[in-house]
Amino acid sequence: MVAVVPTFRPNADELNSLVASLEAQGISVLVTDDASPCTSDPALREIESLGVDVVRHSHNRGIARGLNDGLAFTVARGATWLLTVDQDSSLPADYVSALLAATTDRVGVIGAEIISDASGDVRYPTTQSDGHLTTEEVFQTGSLWSVAALTAIGGFDELLGIDAVDAAACLRLRERGFIVALAPGVRLEHRVGAARQVTLLGRTVVATGHSPERRTTMVRNRLRLAPAEFKQSPKHAFRTLRRVGVNAVLGATVEENRWAKTKGTIKGLWPRASR
């Protein structure tokens, strides 16, 4: 098995700890850096000096390229599963074995049932399918992807950059008949932006704290996926757009830098010219 850790301005201690935890589980690791500034050189040189494969890009293009670096590395190694992990995630010692235990040939990707960060627990909407706990999409961090399934859909969409990259891959997997699965009871520690929980109309929701620029790409990419999402699962598409709307409202009402975030959201409503 191979794990890919896409980095940007990595913290040396966090990165070293994460890589060590992965290697302790018998996993080969690729670190792929998205054009971090020179201040990150010591952290990347240190991890490379420990024998870890490191790819350094000269231009910033987003996480999808790094994930595809991991897919190519995994194919070259002849491995059948690719674990994708953000640089600020933390995996328990038995994490990967718990995910593997819940896989079958029908699984295109499997993630943790629960994502935990400072704002609290994030849980996916779930259903049961042929003995699997399933959902429509998972965060890419901490998720285990079938290399055959990823190859069949052409990998991750680099035009999306960073936001909704995992959602797009899950959508294409579902379209091809693969299952997006969850490992029951498995928990992943991960920071979701500068997230915090707030109460809106009597319901507890998560204010992500994302920047105005991120809000632009979040809205734009979700709208780009919406037609295919409605065709594949109208319920999930409505749920996704509702979440985007709630996030926009929170950015405009309870977070800092509200006007800039509102403008970022509005900007995302307009399609961007193709590259």
C-alpha cells in the first residue's frame, strides 16, 4: 500500500509525525509539495533525508495534482490501494487495517465514519448497501482509494484545484457503479479550516472560516458538479447545495472579514473561463 501526503508550507514536526505513523503501519509514503516557499525547504529536506520520496513542484496548482502524483506512484509500485492524507491529519495506529477490513471489490473509496476536529464531530449521511455502510462522498484526507477504480475514472480532476476534488472523484466512482463506503466506528482527527460550531435557526452547524478566495472556488466547483450530481442523486445534490448556501450565510453573518467573504461567494456564482 502507498500513502500520498500533499503539502503546502508543511510544519516539520507534524509532517515527521504523520510520516512516521504511516511507515509504522507498513505503508510506503510519497510527499508531494505544491510549490511551498523556500521557508519550507528545511522541513522537506529533513523528511527526504529519512528516505521518504518527495516530489517538489515549482508552480502552485492545488491538491488534485499532488493526489495524481500519488496515484502514478502507486501504479508504479504495483499497489492496489492509495491512502490520501492531508499534512495536518492524525491517524491512529490501527486506522488503515480498520479501513481495509471493510473493503470489497465493489468499494471505490472508503473513509472514516467520523471526522473530528476542534469544532466537534462531522458525520456523513449514511445508508446500508449489501453489508456496507455507504455515503455519497468522503473527504479525501484519511480515505483509502482503489487504484483500479481511480484509474478507471482518470484520477482526480486537476481543473478543480483544491475544492470539491474529492467530491468529483466520488461522483465519478458512483457513476461507474463503485461504492463510496465508510468504516464503521473509525475516527479521523483532522482540522477543517478554522472551523467552529454555531447555532443557526435552532440547529448546530459548522462555520468553516475559509478565506474569500476559497469561498469563490468552493461555490464555483460545486456548481460545476451540480448537473451531474442531480442526475446521479438529486437528494445528495440538494443537500450539497444547501450546505454551500449555509456556509455562505455563515461567512456573511458570524465570521470575520464578512464583506470580503460575501464578495468571494458572489464571485463564485460566475463561471470562469477555461484554462
